[in-house]
Amino acid sequence: MATFVLIHGAGDAGWYWHLVEAELRAHGHHTVAPDLPCDDDAAGLTEYADTVVTAAGDRTGLIVVGQSLGGFVAPLVADRLPVDRVDLVAPMIPAPGEAPADYWANTRYEPAGAFDDVFYQDVPAGLVAEAARHARRQSEARLGEPSPLRAWPDVPTRVLLCRDDRLLPPDHLRRVARERLGVTPDEIDGGHTPALSRPGELAAYLTGSAGAGSGWRCR
């Protein structure tokens, strides 16, 4: 069985993955979902990756999953651990040496529109309230620093986009995935936070395998 190393997005916590973790564990898999030091002004991408690597420990059979800003952290972790696969979910997909703060201009980002809610539009109200209790401040103190990523790691990589994502719209992610990784993303319905709105569907995707040409960047 695999160990899923789950990396949350900006201003969030490992709690974000709790429903997906329950699904994965019910099928015999192991999970690790650490809290990144996102509210620490002294922490940058290297420290985020340090946190994940420490949490993973000496586990094997690792599948690294990065959500949103976690897409910047996932390849750094895959460079340092014996990883079987990287899955990027509704992700920011970094270029080597890119600062997170520069991602938007570098990818020619255009918002899908003006919305009151770009994160939880399809999440049950009770979970939205609980997510708010777990939310943390996202420090921007070091998001302007270049990523230590030199090249995408030599690890099979999949990209999953959400067709109703208001933060990272499908057309944007399709183009960025093609330009930066040379893949066509896999797709599911739903908004930016599928671990809360569609945990079963997301867990099924993570434990499955896509066919050639449907979201894979292979070795």
C-alpha cells in the first residue's frame, strides 16, 4: 500500500485533507498531512519542504500530493525523498527558480470573474465554518524569493484540475500544465477545494492510475 504525503495550500492546515485521509486509510493506505509553517514570517519554500520531509520520515511507497500553493512545495519534496509519483490538485505549477509571488504575472493569469467565494462555493456550510476555524494567516514575507527548484524532478507527475475552479480556472490550468509540464490535466467537477467538496472522488483519483496521455508526465 502507498503512503500519501498531502500538502495543503496557502493559509491552510493539514486538517484540509481529513476526509480524503479517511477514505485512503479505509482502503489500507497510509497518510501524512503536516501543517506547513505558512504563518511564520521566517519560513519560505525550503522550510515548507523541510516540514513535509520531516513528517514523511523513513516511510516508503510515497505519493506526494500538492494542492494549490502546495504545488510549489511538492517538487521540492520529490527531489529529497524516494517518491513514486507526484499528483498536483488544482495547483500552482512552478517553473524552476520562480518565486510564488511572480507566478501570476509569469503565467499570464486572468481571474475567472469577481466572486464572493473563490474557495468553498461547493463545500457544505458546516465544513466551510470548520475550515474557517482551522485557517491560518499566510505570510507573504518570503513568497517573493526564488524557488530552490532547479528542474522538475524525474518522477511521474499528474495534474488534476477542477472544472468549476474560480481561483485557478480550467483554461488557465490546461495551458500552464501544457506549457510547463507538457501534459493535459485530468479533470473533475467542482471548485478549488475538492478534498472538502468531493473527498471520495478525489481519493478514488489518487488511488487510481491514468492512462498514457491523460495527465501524466512520465520519466
